[in-house]
Amino acid sequence: MNWKRKGTIGLKNNLPQISMETQVDSSKIKEFVSRFTETNLPLNETILAKSRSILNSSDFPTTRDEKWKYTRLSKLSKLSLVQTFEVGELSNIPLKNQPVISIINGNIDAIPEVKGLKISRFSENSEEVDQVGQFISLEEDVFHAMNTSFIKDGLLIEVSENQHIAEITQIVFENQFQHVFAPTRIVIIAKKSSSAQFLFNFSSSSESFSLPIVEYHVGQNARLTVDKIQLESDESFTVSTDQVYQERDSYFKINTISLSGKFIRNNLNILVNGENCETHLNGAYLLEDDQLIDNHTVVDHLKPNCNSNELYKGVLNGKSIGVFNGKVFVRPDAQKINAFQSNANVLISDDASMNSKPELEIYADDVKCSHGSTTGQMDEDAIFYLRARGISEKSAKALMTQAFIGDVLNKIDNEEVLGYVHSKLIELHDWVI
């Protein structure tokens, strides 16, 4: 569904179909990556070779590609970027009393010791690093190939069996220099009957391109909670992928809060390969000016007796553009699945637009599944009601925005993380708390 305030829904054009045999011009990709240094990490040779082949034979996706139908990459493709090994001091640490892993300009800097966690660099762990990328699709995503080909190092984080980590491990990504290309890769393995919490904080101060991939393996009866906060600059570009694999009786929850950034694409792919799993995906995004946020989610249920819930809400101002494409698969053997998906948006500008496409593909007959999408304007009567009680129009809209996305923010379990998000909403969007 394509929504634009006070606009009309466009008709499908009658352009001729492009043959699948059309020759792909990969010159843009080759020029884009020409300044980057190929990885020397001990990754799987088959995966590395496939990544190089894709970059040599592919181009940037266009709007003819269904996965990029509403998102243009022309501005990103024209960036002139370099990799750097320079590392500065972190300018923002979200939680002062929790362990911090810092990744600055794509370089892994400080690694703390956390009881119950085993944290190592890819360059130090050649045997296990050989398994990196086994669940990542390369053929369908040139950015996955780009990350694999050019990462300088990565992190392997293991939560030990039967360990329950009370601390929140913060992974802080910060781009500090102009024209920085920052590909990063992290693998998080939660072993049997373990639990842990992670906070990812992304920020940048200038034009840059962040390309992070995080792979999660949630073991039997394990529990992982992730809060992902995006605070990028008005010149920054981000293409992010979270790839999740769940075993039986496991629990995975991720809250993605996008508060600023010129261009953000979030890919979230979850393979539920065990019975009695629980999966929660929540997202909130607030857009201004000409910002773009594109959330693409896939939840693939392979086994029976599982629950998944998906709630995304956005507020769009200025000439911003939002995209939500959520897809839930229920495979033939996945009986007794409960899967729910909802996307709701408010446009507070005549020039803002939202493209929403929730989808279900169900191949089992004993399931409870639903999906829905709503996009509308802010309630003028409610604004008038608040203004009649002495509240300014700006404050009235801020209060209504808070109420609208508040049920998403309340999915953040940790009060300290929620307080940090609120402080950034006050700073960036004039919230009244």
C-alpha cells in the first residue's frame, strides 16, 4: 500500500517487461568498491568466492527489484567513500555503568570482560569464524556480499550454557570522519538455557555509509533481548541486517528505534526452526525533512506451536518517506502457529509519504494469523482539545506523537534503556516527558 497525505494512489504502468536475460552493468558497483581493501579474515572460502563473484557481476538494486520497489539508491551509489583504520574517542555512551564494546569508523576498539560471555575477534578465532555467513543470503543482496568482501574484523560473542547475564552489553557504533565506509560483522551465539541483553547504538557525525550485519543463533531454551537505537546524522546512509536463527523453546525480542538519519534500510530476517519458540519484533521511527526509513522484515515459521508478534509504528514529517514490508511465512509442518503483524503510521505533513506492505504466506491449515496496516493524519479535534486547555500546538502534537508510539517504546524492558531513548526524543524531537 502506498500512502501520501491528500494524494492519490497511482495506477500500475504498462511498461514492457524486462527480460531476465538482460545484461547487468556492474560498473557502478566496481567504481563504488574500488577504494576498499578486501578482507584477509579466515572466512569460509566458498562464501568469500561467491561474494566476489556477485560484486563482479551485479549492480545496485533498482526500483524494478521488488525488495527495493519504494527505495532509490542513486544517492548512495554516487558516494565517494574510503575505509580508515583511525579510531577516536567515543562521544556518546548510552548507559554509563554497563559494559561497552566500541566500534569506531568500522574498527573494533575496546572489548570489555563480561562474566558469562566469551568475546573474541574473528582474526583470533579462525575455526569458528569459518561458520560465519551460513544463514546469510548472498545471491539476493549485493550489500551482504559487500560486507563479506570488505570487513576488516568482526566479533564473535558467545553466551555460555546455563548463564544468565544481568548486565546489558552495549555495542556502540560511531562514524566520526567524513566519507567513511564502515562494514562490520558480529555473531552472537546464545547457548542452551542461557539469557542475555544487548544494546546496539548507532551514530555518526558526518557523511558516511554504515553496513553492519549481526547474526544471532538462539539455542535451545535460550533467551535474547536486543534494543537497537539509530541516531545517525542528516548525511549518513545505513544498510543494516539482523539475521536470526532460533532453536526449540527459545525466545528472541528486538526493538528497533530509528530517531534520525538520512537513509536507513533495516533488514530483519528470522528463521524459527524449533517448536515452542517466541519471537517479538517491534519498531518505532520518527522522520523529518527528506529522511528515509525502510524496514523489511521476514519471519519464517518452519516448526509448529510457535508465537510471533510484530508491531511497527511511524510518525513522518517534512518530505520524509517511510517503507514497511513485513512478511510472515508459515510452512506446511508449522501447525498451531500464532502470528500477528501490525504497521501504523501518522503523516503530519502534506509532503510526507508512506509505503506499507504487510504480507502473509500460509501453507498450514491450523493457525491464527493476522496482518494490518493503517496510515492517517493527526487528529485535529484532539489537537484543538489540547490547545483549548492552554497547550501550544507544538506541544500538543508532541504529546500525541508520544501517545501514538508509546506502546512500541513500552516494549523496551529495561528502564535505563527506555530513559536513554526518552532523553534522545527530548533532544531531537522536542518531546515532553
